[in-house]
Amino acid sequence: MSDAEHRKQTPDGAAELLVRCLENEGVEVVFGVPGEENIRFTNALARSEKIRYVLTRHEQAASFMAEMHGRLTGSAGVMSATLGPGAINLMLGVADAMTNSTPVVAITAQVGKERNYKESHQFVDLVSMFAPVTKWSADVPATQAIPEMVRRAFKTAESERPGAVYLAVPEDVDEATDGSDLRPLRRDVVQPEAPSPKQIKRAVELLREARRPVILAGHGAARGGAEESLTAFATALDVSTATTFHGKGVLPDDHPCATGTFGFMRRDYTNFGFEEADVVIAVGYELQEFDPSRINPDGDKKIVHIHRFPAEVDGSYSVDVGIIGDISASLDALATELDGLRWTIDDEDTTATRALLAKELEQGAADERYPLAPQRVIADTRAALGRDDIVLVDTGALKMWMARLYPTYAPNTCLISNGLSTMGFSLPGALAVQLARPQTKVLAAVGDGSFLMHSQEIETAVRENIPLTVLIWEDNGYGLIKWKMDLEVGENSNTDFGNPDIVQYARSFGAKGYHIESAGDLLPTLREALADPGVSIINCPVDYAENMNLIEHLGHLDSAL
């Protein structure tokens, strides 16, 4: 009997209705681990002709996959788990998505109403538990509620500011057979509003008085597809432009106005433009991306806030003009009203900043030391990937290096968690990114501290035939914590550990394993692995002595450049 024939003979109950509602929302993949209490939902997913169920080896990995799928596509990524421990394992990825302004919908099982009012096996109040890390958290009380609740879940998750939603489906609802007469609701997407002409006028008046404005482009600009308008605005007015970690690529790093990425833990080249600025034009910037006190420490800069929603309140981010609406339309309107105005005063500083970053990378590309210098790893990673290929950068010392030094030319091609800054997301996340962009080369860059947190998903990639290339920056320790401890307390402790033989470990899953034995090995190995349709794990020893050398170098910089 075919799947289609089997589906026709299966009662169209609540589980089937839930799947039809997901299909109606355009869901193409669900990541998760099934459980006893949602077996009918899992079975209904298996019979869907539109949705692929990716069985993961850990619910937390499923949550990261859903998050990265949502971040790349703009449509809510979907994760599924059982009740109790399965649901709780999803929470980290849900919180990560929430703080990274990424749309996800988490659906888990829950005990039935016959025992949700008392102490009971595997019962915890999941709705209350998820509430602080979601935009909306709710129980599905009955089959009849499914169409409305699923539509609300996706509308809530995907509307600005996007984030996470949680739905608990009790076991008795999963088992219900009364869904045949119900239908999914029509999708309605909240569209961005046009910017207020009054606010555009106020911003124009402020900017015409500005001496040294700078642009800070954040996640909202990348999320809103504002790269063309931002590039046109910066070019026409000749404004120095930096990005946050999440905004990397929204202005290409080889653009004459680009000054790099703002967010390094110490004063960096990019800081200079902000220290001299009198106006910050914040385009899609969100406060959790980087502490505004580092952008405006004295609270003396005027701020023009351009986003889909009002700014959060912060003493260092007092908004003088807020333009709320479509980001591209807002930038286009400002450019039209400011036609003929150019701030060429920043050209020298912008050029010098870009030259300093380029010099670091150029010197790194020629560095033959072993273990490899971080700059060499970044240079070879950049050489191995095309302008539109994607690298996921895990949390750790490598994040600091990659965020500030890796040239990025398009939005969402260097993916970093900088809201919650969660370790371990990049390896599972790369699987979801590859599914969303099957023609794109995808690399997971991960420290050895993060690698073993979700290395079990190598098996998922092999089983599901999803191409995966992982580059491990190996230093046998928690490099970023060691770096911070050395800086702030003068010594480090409890940061070192051992690793397995990565080559043999990869092979045990049926993947290919590589160990870099000289600086010259890395680039050809990366190219070979990225061209392979299978799964490749590359272990690259890294010399983090460069961490303190960088801090010393930056500490000697003069603001005159």
C-alpha cells in the first residue's frame, strides 16, 4: 500500500489536522525527536508529501536546526519533541532564537487533561517554563483550536520583531479523531508600514546639521533585506558604515564606506569612527546585539533609529529621531531628501580602518606557523568559500576572530549567535542551512569546546544524506574563557580538556576525517571537503597565543590612525 493510499484510510484526526496546518504555513521541514505522547503527530508527518521530518539525535540540536532554518529563510523554523525532558531540551535553542530575533515554532507533547492538575509522571508546567523565552506560549486545549492556534503561532513568530513561539499538544488531543471537518486558516502576513514623512523630515533636519555621522547596521537590516538601499544610501552620502555581528555583509566589506564589524570585546579599529561621531544612524540595530554603552559611552551622540519597531529604552541609546517602518523605504526616503549632501570628512579614517583589517588578513595568509595562527585560518576559510557561501561561526575565541576579521559580502553568509551567544549551535545549524540552500557551500566553524556538545549530529547528516563540512579550531580548552581570565585576573584555571582522535571519531560515523599537519594543508583540505557531497570533519590545531598579541596591538593604537 502506498503512503497516499494509507493516508486516505487513516482517520483524519487532530494529528493530521496539525500537519495540514503546518503544510498550509509553507513548512518544508520539521526537526525533532519523537516520543510516546506524540506518536500520531509523528506518524502524520511521515505521511506528509510536503514536509520532511529530520530525526535528530538530541532535541537541543533540533532546536538549533529550526533556528538556523528560520534565520536564513525568514519563515518560522519548526521543531518537535515529546513532553518533559524532550521539551526541556528544546529550550536552549528556543531562547537562542528569541534573543537572536529569529522566528521558530516549538511543538511538544504534554500529558492529557486527565492528569495535568496533579503530580504525575513526566509532567511539568511547560507553558509556564517556556513563557519567559517566547513571544507566546500556550496549551492546545482541543482539536477545534488547532487551526487558529497554529495560524497565530506563525503570525506571532514571523512578525517583527520575530522570535519564538511554543505550543504544547496534550496527549488526548494528539489521539483525538475529530479533525476531519476543520481546515487551516488563510495565511495573512503583517507587512511593513511606510515611514512617517514627519519623522523623515525631522531626521533630515538633524542630519543636515551633522558633522561626522556614522551608520551602524544591525540584524534588522539583514533580516529586512535592506542591503541594496543601505548600500545606495551609504554610497550617495559617503557615510562610514559599520555592522554588528548579526549585520555582517549587509554592506559588503569591500565597499569604500565599510569600516568593519562593531562588537569586539576591546577597543578596535571600528571604534574610532564612533568615538569621533556626533550622530549615529542606527539601521536595524537591536540592543542585545552589542551594548549601546560601547557605542555611545558618554551619551552625547544624537541617534537616528531606523527600524520596524521602536527602540528599547537604554541610558546610552536615547533616540532623537525614530523612523518606524520599512527599513529600505526609510533609507530611500532619507537619501532622496538629502540628495547632494556628502560627508567626505570620514574618507581618510574609513580607508585607514579598512587598510588595517586588510593588512591583518594579508599577513595571516602568509603566516606559516604551526599550530596555525587564527588569522591564517580565517584567510584560508575566506579563500575556500565564495562570496555567497555560508559559514556558521560558533561561540568561543574563534567568534571574536571571525567576527572582526572575516570579510563578508552578503547578509546571512556569516551566521553568529550574538543574542544568547550559545555554544554548540553551528554543527547542527549547518544541516538546516544546507537544506535551505542546497546549492550553496556551507561550513560550520566550531571550537573543540563546542564540537563535542553536538557532534552526535554527524550521524544525522550521514543518515539524512545532508552535505556537511565542519572545521574545528582545536586548542584543547575553552579558549575564550581562558582569554578573558588572562585579561581580567591575570591567570586562568579549569579551562583545559582533552579530545578524542577526531579523524577516527569522524570515520566511526561513516564520515571523512582530516587532521591539519601544517599551515599549507588547510586551504586544499577545505576545498576538498567543501566539494565533497558527503560529511567531512577537519581538525585544525590553532595557536591562541595571538589572542594576547592582538590585545597588546590594539592597546597601542592611536585614535588618529
